[in-house]
Amino acid sequence: MQFPPRFEKLYRKTKNKNVTCRKTAHNNVHFCDTALPVDDVVGFSLPSLSVYAAFSAGTICSAVPVGRKFLNTHTKKQTDMDPSEVEFLAEKEMVKIIPNFSLDKVFLIGGDLGPFNPGLPIDVPVWLALNLKQRQKCRIIPPEWMDVEKLEEMRDLERKEDMFTPVPSPYYMELTKLLLNHASDNIPKADEIRTLVKDIWDTRIAKLRLSADSFISQQEAYAKLDNLTLMEINTIRAFLLDTLNCMYKLRSNVQ
Amino acid sequence: MFIADIRKDFYEVVANQRVVLLVAPDIDALCACKILQALFHCDQIQYTLVPVTGWQDLGTAFLEHKEQFRYFVLINCGANVDLLEMLQPDDDSIFFICDTHRPVDVVNVYNDTQIKLLIKQDDDLGVPSYDDIFRDEDEEGEDSGNESDEGSEPSGKRRRFDEGAVERRIERQRAKREWEARRREILFDYEQYEYHGTSAAMMFFELAWVLTKDTKDMLWWAIIGLTDQWVHDKITNMKYVTDIATMQRHVSRHSHRNEDEENSLSIDCMRISFEYDLRLTLYQHWSLYESICNSCYTSCSFKLWTLNGQKKLQEFLADMGLPLKQVRQKFNSMDMSIKENLRDVIEESSNKYGMKDIRIQTFGVHFGFKNRFLASDMVHATAALLESAEKDDSETDTFIKALDALSRSNIDRLHSGIELAKKKLIAIQQTVASCICTNLILSQGPFLYCYLMEGTPDVKLFSKPMALTLLCKYLLKAFVLSTRNKRCKLLPLVMAAPKDVEKGTVIVVGIPPESETSDKKNFFGRAFEKAAESTSSRTLHDHFDTSTNNAENRFLDGKLFLKFPERERCE
């Protein structure tokens, strides 16, 4: 990502670090002065040297660097997360399984995994559930939201609303893919579920594209997007940042 | 010794150990290996997989690994020779042998410590009893002990005792000679014919079933192992049908697990079904016409190497009402109306043309929207991959490629295997046609003989044992149908093909005579050994199948001296 030299340093310092920021007064949003972790730098605006930062909650707002002393000096260069990294994070979610072996409580760094008894359901992280399933040591029970009727409702709601509706799970896409690839014999009506989840995904990505498009074309300074999942942000992150950057360059050259 | 409880005496013994898997190059062994690998992956047992192509390979592999490993699992090799004598292992090496070759060597059966046989004891073995073959050596010592005792007696008594002792000694020696003669006869009877027992893949599937870790994938591999035995003519029809019934029980158990209206399974899940399908090789991946021309059964029944035969084939197709244009198309593109009743229509018409067994009991698998395979398709594809004559591939490479083709995630490889199998079948049919038309089969007294010259097209394909055996069987069937000489119809066939042109070696295969109800017992193992001795040419009895061996060119001159045992077991 190319910036003019005077902003390059600022960009490098701001990215992925904590900055004091203020949500600007647009569209009835209140001010707030907090130190938030900046997920990525979206662009710069010349007059007030404010930094448009995107946060992982999906809110894009402008941040005013109050002083250099608030900025750290370590930086990361990447502008994008690999989808496999997102999947890795998704594997920490818990899912219910029914083991067919017995094992005492296991003490791991991330937490304890309770005693396994054959035939009794237990909650484990997805990574363990998939490993046990591949070794034929358990049966996976689909999460509650992975049900044809519920997903149909969600899909219809998503199509009606303009804004993003609440998601069944912050990692719904990754979990669907993992569970349906490895344990489709434990999940009833797996094909329909796959189709429904894909429908929901398509609708949300379409909305995201539309809002990014209007954000850029109307040169807005602020956009509020609730209920976006990490995977969806990840699909648009690189493109949006590059675009805003190009727009900035064009604007600054014209002036 | 035979293992009684395969879970306790085999699986739990190797559960925390590292094992070496020594696998022979045939499809049944590949399937058994896949099942065992899947079980090892579930329980995280470390293993080393070594493909072995012959006795020498086996010896080398054993020497390489004997320091680091104690447990060796041999799949489809090693049961029919005295393994301890051949390999000279240390006392703590343990061998688990799962082999279809019979007869099992008597030393392997009666060794209690180092050799464990993963074979069912009721598997039609006919092992001679212990007392008939092995005899305690104590009785020798008794004699000499008596003599030395009696030597100290006073001379008068000695004379009397001497006579008694001498008589007893003579009596004992006579009994011993009789016993030894009987022993030789029993062993000769036991070891003269080679045949095959239950598939190794089925044995390991049973192990998986006992551990309740059996999946549909493993069931499918077991079915492929069984079908391999049938395709390559290793077991009798009766045994095949019995084993199919066993597999059918497992298939129905698996397919009723979660199939009902509300919980239908995803289309990607594997579904195995029992089929009473046509005996036309690869017909669903080829055109119907090509398949009829290149399947042994139909090609021999119509005698498609003659003009008359071609005409009969056209009549047959017309009789069924199948237009030629449809029949020559790829099977998947044929009209649905024709495909619907195809099997029944073909069965009806083929009865009129004297082909009573056009349908055979088998299994088919179906996963995803596109992938449908019959067990025999998989066998042919994998066999073609295993014996592909690529220049760059070593035998280990082809082994690994064939092993990969058996997984569901490598459909591309399987399709390439099917293409190779088609080429192989076409080559076999053309070679058979040319051999019959040019009278390359000579009658050499007690047997028929055919030698493929070096310039024959596709002769490189036939330097491999399985392909050459298949060609041999087709050729014998075709010859029996086309010759008028009544005596020749009852003769066995010996076939030779060049193996390595630079070294001047040939590969020789012998099969028993063609008959309706043969018990598939092959006596060529012993016959080849005797012939090799009588001609003193260098032969390498390297293959695990004793009916195949490599020899130098001089061996072929010695053919005339082959003598066969008087009794011929071909009812």
C-alpha cells in the first residue's frame, strides 16, 4: 500500500495499534474518547490529519491522533488476514459431541476439557471435535442454529432488511464448512443447510459491497456496520483500503 | 500358529509398537493395506510401509528394518515358504502373516513363538497333523544309551541282550523308514497344488468390525479385495458367492444406519449397493459396444476374432433392438430409455446365444452426483495403475499411485487408471486374436505353449505377472473354443513373454486346464522347479505366486522335459 512519504510513517505507526480516537459527529453518533485497538488504517484525510481506522467490530470511523506519544512503534506489515487464519480462530468455538471412549479431565493451557464418558454429551472446541471424529472416537451433534427452519427464517429476514441482521454465530461460515466437510453423516439434511448458509452469505456480501460502494462514491467519513463477522470483513478489507488510498491520492493530486 | 482372537493377539499387541508392513503387489493386498492403515491412523500407531515385489525384495526389506523393528506384518506374502529359514530372524522378531496363498507351510503352522498367522482355521486348509510330520528325536538317544549300558554287561548276557537289542533296533529303523516315507507322501500331497484362500482385505475388515471401527470406506475396500480374487480367477465360483453373501450382510448393516425420510444423508456420503450386474468389463465408463468386444466372456462366446463372430455380434445387437449408433456412444450419453432395462434385455438375448452367466453378483458404490463405480471397475483400474509400464516409475511409485487411487479423494487418478485399463484390455484382445489366427499356440505333448515375440505390439504390458496371467487365461479360453482337437481342450497352458530385452530374461506363467468347475488349483510351482533343475538354466522363482517365474531364454528349450504328476486335479 503506497502513501505519500509524509504519511507513510504515520501510517506505519498507527496501523494495528491502540490509538485514542473520537467518533465524529455524523448521523447522531455520540463522541467517545477511548483507546481502541485499530484493526487497520483505511485512509487519511488531509485537513485534520485524521486517520480513518477500521475496527474489528465493523465500525469504520475517523481517529484523531492526539499525540505521537500515544502511538507505539512496533508495526505489522500485512494488510490482510488469510482465510485460513480466520478458520483457525473459528476452531476455538465450542461444539457438543458424544464420545465413545473414556478419559479423565485433560488440563490444557487454553482451559480444561472435562472427563469423557462414552455416551454422555460434552462440549469441546471444534478442533478437538474434528480430530476425534476423524479417528472415529465420537459423534458430533450439530449446533442449535444449524437447522433448516431456523436458517430459512434467517435467510428471509436477511433478504428483507437493509442493514445486517444478527448472525447465528460469529463464525457461522467457517463452522458450516468444517462440520459439513468432516461430519456430514451426523448432520441431517446437510445439503440443504449448505445451500441456506451460502444464500445468507451471498446476501450479506452483496449488502457489504453496496455499502462500501456508496461509502466511497459519496466520500463519507464514517460508516457504521453492525453484525459483521470476521470472515466477511476479511473479504473486503484489502480492496476497501486500497480504494480509499487511491481516492486520497487522486484528490490530493488534483488539489 | 493360527491366531484365535485377532483383536487380543494381534491388534493389542502392536498397539503401542512400531510395525513394518510388507505388502505384496496385488490389489487384494493393497486393499488390506488401506484398511490396516486407516485403523492405524485412528489409533495413532506408527508404521512403515514397504512394498515388496518378490522374495528377494522381502529379504532386503527385512534386513534393512530388522534392527529397529520387532513386529512385521506381511500381507499376501510369506505363508507358503519356511519364513524363519529364509529370513533367519533374531529370536525376538515376530511376524504376523495375512496371506491368501495356500498351502501354508507346515513350519509356519506349527511354530508357536515367532510366526502368527492371521488366517481363519476353518478356511479349507487341510494341514497335516503334527505327529505325521514332526517327530521327537529322543528315540535316537534311547537306542545308543541302551547299547552303551549293555556294553558294560558281562559277555554271556551280552550276547543274548545283543540279539534282542539288534532286533529292536532293526524294528525301530524300519518303523522310522516307513514313517518317513509316509511323511514324504503327505507333504507331497499337501504341497503340490497352489491355490488361494479368503481375501486378506476381508480378514482386516473383520478386525475393524470386531473393533467397531468399520466404516463404509473399509467395507468398500474389502469388497474390492474380494472382487480382485474373482477377476484374476483365484477363487472358485462357490467361494466367491459365499463371500459375497458375507459382504452383503455388512452392506445392509451399513446402509440402514441413518436412511429415512426425515434424516436423508448428504449426497456426498458414500452409498454401497448390491448389484446383479453385467459381466461386461468397464461398460459404464466406456461404450457398450467396446465393452462387449473387449470383455473376455462375451468375446470368447461370440469368437469375435472371426468374421462369423462379428456377424453374430451384429445379430445379437439387432436382436436386442439396440441401434448401432447408440451402442457405440459413451455409456453415459446413451438414451435413458435404452439404459433403463438394459440388464434384463441383455440377459434375455444372451441366453439365446449360449451365454448363461452374463450377470454376476457384485457391488457398486455411488458418491456425489457423478461418481458411480462397480467393484470390478476399481479392480481393473487399480491393476492397470499398479502395473503401468511407464519408464520413469519405479515399482514403489506405481504401488503408491495405485494405493492413492483407492481413496475417494483421488478420483482423477482413478479415472486415469480406467483409461489405462481400457488400453490394457484392448491390447489383450488384440494379442489373443492374433495368437489364435496365426496359430502361435503349440501343443508340446503334455501342455500347450505360447511365446510372445519381442516385436509384438504392447508386449511391454505383458512383462508384468498379473497382466500376463490375465492374457494367459483369456488365450486358453479362446483356444479351447476355437480348436477342434479334443485332446488339446484338456491341456494346461504355459506362456512366456520377454521381460527384459537387454538381459535376455523372460517371464513364464502356467495355468491349469480350462474346465467348467475347476477348483483353481495350480501345480506349476513344483513343475517349474523341476524343469529348472533339469535344464540347469538360471531361473528366479521370485514371485509370491509360484506359478509365475522369471527365467533366461534357455529355460524355454527345456520345456520339453517337463513332466507332470500323474494325478491331475481338474474335475
